[in-house]
Amino acid sequence: MTTPIYERPTDLLRTLVRFDTTNPPGSEAECIGYLDRLLQDAGLATTVLAKDPNRPNLVARLPGRGEAPGLVLQGHVDVVTTANQDWQHDPFGAELIDGTVWGRGSLDMKSGVTMMTCAVLRAVAEGHTPAGDIILTIMSDEEAGSDFGARFLTENHPEQFEGAKFAIGEGGGSAQYLGDQRYYPLMVAEKQVCWLQTRITGAGGHGSMPFRDGAMARLGKILTTLNSNRLPVHITPVMEQMLPALAEHAPEHLAEAALSLLDPARTDATLDQMASEGQPQARSFDSLLHNTVNATVVGGGIKTNVIPSEILLELDGRVLPGFTADDLKSELHELLGEDLQFEIIRHDPGQTDVNMGLFPLLKETVEELDPEGVVIPSMVGGFTDGRMFSRLGIQNYGFLPMKLPPGTNFGATVHAADERVPVEALAFGLQAMSTILERYGKDGAS
């Protein structure tokens, strides 16, 4: 008798990794179709919705008892490119080596899709009827902005998520370490995308003549200023929870640094000190305590011997919860001058309030499975599909718990060469997800 797939998460993950869903172009249809068949074969009703037939999205609802709001389990199957990366093993070979699955998407986030799918299939096989509906949602296009995935679903088919109050997706949960202390960051908020462009103008001329203070010189000053300065410090409510929780469990010198970050008068100096000491959290904390902007695209000039009179500069801005695109523009004007005009290329406002109602269940579940670990609330500086669900009033939690061993650098392999995940970490995450589904809605756990 064949062992059911929900008891073989490693096999499912390896199958998913072998689908080349590199975005662009994505081409997620074959992968989504495979998962659709698995769920239908288990007796679940599924719905496939697509803006583009090659970029479908899958929704499967496990009906509950109506005693708790719906819970969305959401993940994506598209992955980033492997171009110009030097891999030790075929990125789509899904090789299993010394208890580790190698391949693009093994962490981001086909492992998460595997955990969710297996947990739902297990619940069905065991005849478990949850307190509230479980809405398994597997999407395309997260890596390129969610237009064909979460944005399309939430804007065009919000009825699929009717009755849902919480969602679980990527953005947190992988074990990290402060000294010897293992902790699991649980993302309850994320920064907002706010991409901008500005036109830098100045007198042009012939490239053979000495020229000062033109558009090119202005561009240089802008880039130097951005490189040399931070935007103002902001201590958000999430960081007021996260940093003390870290300090409670961190080694003494790191605990002191974490608490000093909460003092705006000392924040930047503390970040500089942490960076000089090689603390890996310094850059992450920096992004979570400021609105940020990075110059990413420069366009200008058409001929080597012609000094351009106009340059287009694109900026990747990220805005903290509770702040707006206008706030970011104001901070940039204060830093760079009022004469620059900033046009929004893309802005995805997110939630401003955080509902911590599901936090106790998630924390309790993981800390029972790993008594030496601790779950803390966190925020992420990038974006996830969760921001789209928040627009429907659904509180998203970035929480795919994996008990990674010391020395594992999650951030260094996501989107990079040699992405991989230990089989034991995947099994840990599946057990956590199954426990969450079993306990959801019980004793106020919703």
C-alpha cells in the first residue's frame, strides 16, 4: 500500500521544486494543476481562478463547524531566477543529499506550500472538521508583485475569502539565533512598497567642453546623500513588542543593544555599533526602524559626446506601517531638497492595525514542539502576498515554522545559489501546521 503523500512531505517538496516556475515568466499552470489533482483526489472541492491561463491560482476550502472565523493558508509557487548564479547542484533537480533538499524554491516558498497542503490533506484523511473553514490558497506571481496572484484574487474574487479573519503565509517562522538562543520570528506586519521616480534636470552641452553642476553632477550628489544618510527613526508598535521580547532572551550585550534601539536618540548609533561588530541583525533592524529608499535604476544620456540635460532616477522606497507615501516624499524632500518632484510608480498600502488574536496559538504550538525555542512578534522589510489579504480585513501572519540548525543562514540562501532545506525542518513545520489546524478555534484560539 502506497504511503499517502501527506506522510511524505519530502517527496511532495521535491516534486514541486522540479517544476520550473521561474518568474518571469512564471508558467505556474503545470505545478498548480498537479496540486489541484492532489486536493481533488482527496475529496476537496477546488476552484481555479486566473487572470492569465498560464498563471492560475488555486483555492480549496475545507469546511469547518462554523464555530470560528475562516483561516486562510496562503502561499505561492513561483520562484526567482537562477540566472548568473553558481549552483553546486541542479537548481531544479530537487536532489536529496545528507538529509537536505536542494533547489530553487525549497525555502521560498515551496516548502511552505508543502506544509500547508500536507496539513490539509492530513486533516481530510483523519476526518477532522476544524472549528472554522480552512481556505487553502496557492498562488502565482508573488515574486513579481502579485498582479496575477494575490492582487488578482483579492480584488476580483474577494468572495473566496468571505468569513475569514486570519491568514498564515510566508515572512517568518524559520528559526534564527541570538547567541545560543533559538527564536522564531512571527511576522505580524510588513513594510509597504512605495516605488518612486524623479527627473533630474540641468543644462546639457558638448562632451568636449568642461562642464559643472549639470544633471550628472546633481545625480552624483543625490546618490552620495542617500548613501550617507538615513531617513528619520520611527519606533512602531510592532517594534515596541519585538525588541523587548528579543532582549528578554538574548545574551546580555545584545539585549542591551536591542533595548537601546527603542530610544530614537540612540537608535542610529546603536545600529552603527552593531554593524561594526558584525552583528547580522543590524541591517534588518535598520530597515525596520526607518522608512527606506534605495536608488535602483538610472536612465539618461543618448550619446557619449553629449552631456544629458535630463536623467530619470528610480527609487525603491519601503514605508513602515502607519506611514504613507506622502510621509516618505516629505522625508526625501527634507534630505534632498524641495526642488525634486517624486512620482509614485507603485504603492501597495498595507494594514495599520495589528490583530494579535491568533498569536497565542501559534506561539504555544511551536514552543511545545521546541521547548528551547521562543516565538516573538516581528515585522519584515520586504513584501509578501499577505499585504493583499490585509486589504480584506484579514490579519496576516508570516509564520512557516522550521527548526533550522545553528549556522543556517536563511536569508543568505533565499533567492541565492544553493537554496536548500533540511528534511527535519520541513517535518517540524508540517507538525506545527497540523497542530494549528487541529487546535484552531478551540478555547478561544481564534
